[in-house]
Amino acid sequence: MNIPFLDIQASYHELKSEIDAAVQRVLASGWYILGAEVDAFEQDYATYCGVRHCVSVANGLDALHLALRAMDVGPGDEVIVPSNTYIATWLAVSQCGAVPVPVEPVEATYNLDPAKIEAAITARTKVILPVHLYGQAADLAPILAIAKQHGLRVLEDGAQAHGARYRGQRVGGHGDAVTWSFYPGKNLGALGDAGAVTTNDPEIADRIRVLRNYGSRVKYVNEVQGYNSRLDPLQAAALRVKLSYLDAWNARRAVIADLYTNSLADSGLVLPEVLDGTDPAWHLYVVRSPEREALQAKLTQAGVGSLIHYPIPPHLQQAYAGAGFTAGQFPLAESMAEQVLSLPMGPHLGREQQLRVIDAIVSA
Ligand SMILES: *Cc1c(COP(=O)(O)O)cnc(C)c1O
């Protein structure tokens, strides 16, 4: 029995009849760009997150990019980003012509360290961009307080945190806006690329609606130089089906996380710590070991899949070679890149498979 890191087809198999019917409905409707199906998903997801507005876009990177544009981020501006994140968070800032300014995480939670933010603020800073990494909410209260004090916006990258809670409230409406990816492997995944922005700010929502559709509100009338970044109705229809299972699937992830945490307490690995007042969505269950390569090799031998999120921090990527960063400049991000390993996690990982993962780790 081989245990994949994630069985991406399993969610389709569980919901096949409902998803097939939803897709058929769109095919038969003859309406293939935006429209009622997309509006309905936006309404459903806004309600789920407990926010006023959801504007869907083509993917999570565009969600970040268009949200930053809607906040008037441009050349000469700086945006505070985590030193340890998926590169999309940084790329969206760079796409605006602005500069990503990295800040290190809290080692226990891997999320942006509020105590290190103020030292990174300059006269050019416009936005603080925390990421709810691995599905756990960043510590938003102190981040929002710092932003308020300095007159900055807060944009949250929620790509890994669908359904996660911070102080009882679902991520989606704490800061000025939250961006979402519905990439197939995320907790809420489409059948292709998809993304969205949620916000309680009607102006931000309106600006993104215009930006995603060629800068146009009325057909062939272009107010700004916009983009083509629309969610298509097929994805919206599939997402509506899956959204109704998100809480149940996240609950299954939480059970797996509990089992891992209880069973691996004496394994010598550094296990995930949950910040008080947060309920993670457990997108990933990430352990840390100085002997990560050997551990991963043994798991592979035992037929257990695992992945590294992420092997190279953004500041050391070739893509940012021109930005003047050096090795050693962000030691926490760098040691994480050397030590983290994500174990199999997902709502369709069976009990027997979970126990096999634990066995493989204990015997490694
Ligand atoms: C997946 C992801 C993104 C990008 O989403 P896409 O839909 O693939 O563009 C952005 N940020 C984080 C933290 C992610 O995990």
C-alpha cells in the first residue's frame, strides 16, 4: 500500500454525482464567462467567511496582485511580507512594481512575527501582508494594531487557510482584504485554477471587480488599464459543491493532526504548535528535523509520500537574484527551508494510512 502525500482525485470521487451535475448545468446553460454561477459562488463564499464581499478571480496570485493594485500599491512602495512563504506572496508585490520587505516568522508557529514588523516599516511602507501559513491564522490582533498606528493596510494571504479561525471568527474579514487560491490541492480546491478576494470594504471590492474584467464595468467602456482575471462558471459550480463539504473535510484534517501530534510526541521531531485562540485549517502538517533528508528518504522507502514547503526561501531564489539579498540574512526562513517536511494530510487519508505514516516515522 503506497500512501501518496495527497490523493487529489479522492474529493472528486466522493462527490462525483454532485460535481458532474453542476458541470452539466453550466455546459447546458450556454453561459461560460462570469454570470449567475460565479455570482452565486461569490455570495456563498462571502457568507461562509462572514464578510460582505467576495470577488472571484482566475487564481491566487492574481488575487494578491489585484488586491494590492486596489490598495494603490505601485512603484516606490514597500510591502511587508513573510521571509518564509510561497513565492506568490512576493511576486504579487513585485508585479505592482513595489518592493517586498521580508520579516521573519515566530519559530513556533511559522507565521509573521508581530514583534519584528515595526523595525521593517519605512516612509514607503504601504501594506503589511501576513500569510496564514500551513492553515494556521497569523497573529492578527497585534498586526492590525501596528497597521492602524502607522496608517497601513493589512492584506492577508489566505491561500492555505480556508475555514481557519482567529479568535472564533473565520479568516476572511479581519484585515482590509484576504486573498484566496482554489488551486486543486488547497483545502477548497477547484478543478483547475481559481482564486478570490474577500473584504468588508466596498471600494476595494469594486476596484477588483473592475480590474479583473479589463478595467470595465460596462462592456467596451474601459475606466482603467485592467486585466483578464475572471473565474469561469465551471470552476464556480464545482467550488459551490465542494464548499458545502469544507467544514466536514477540515474536521477530518483536525482529527489526523491530533493523531499525529499525540503519536509523534516522543519522535524527536519538532511538531506544529497552535497559537492560542486559533483553529487551524490544517492545510499541511509540517514537522521539522535537522536530518530531514534522511527522514524523507526512509519515508519514501516505506512507501509514504511527503513534500517540502518550501525548499528555497524567496530571497534566495534566482528570481530575486537582482534584489541584493544574501544567504544568512533571514536565518529562520533559511533553517526552515532546510528542516521542514510535510506529512500526508487530507480529508481522504484513511485511518490505516495514518497509522502507517506514524509507524514509518517511528521506525525511521
Ligand atoms: C497556493 C498559494 C498561492 C498562489 O495561488 P495560485 O492559485 O496557485 O496562484 C499564494 N500564496 C500561498 C501561500 C499559496 O499557498
